Amino acid sequence: MIQKIKELEKCIDKQGKEIRKLKKKQPRKLIAMKFVGVIFDPQKFKIGEAEINDALSDGFEVLHDFETGGGIVMTLGKWKKRR
């Protein structure tokens, strides 16, 4: 019985080390960031909208958005798989 408990403890310790190793290793890496402002003005919002759509079609993803007094600023990121 004591032998089995020791084996289980050893296995749990080994798995814990593997989990910590996996947490450190990220599957992808951020290679580019872009901040795009969108002004809430009927004549100007299309400019920011087009820039965001272009970035999204180029592989960027939305990371965060910040509200400002006159609009929003979108934070976009482009990722690459790690080897």
C-alpha cells in the first residue's frame, strides 16, 4: 500500500512539472501590433472602419478596445505559430 502511494506521488510530481513546462511554452507568438482609432463622426468613422477591416483581412485579431471621448481605439495583434 505504501509503495503504491509513493508511486502515485512520484507520478503526480512528474505531471506537475510537465504542466508547469507547458504553461511556460506558448503555442504562438505576437509578431505585430496595431492601434486604430475610430472617430464617432458621420463623415470620418468609415476611415477607421476600413483600416480595421483591412487589418482583420491581413490576419490581425482584436486584442482590446478602449473608449475615448470621441470614439474608440482598437488594439489589434498579429500572431505566428511557434516552432
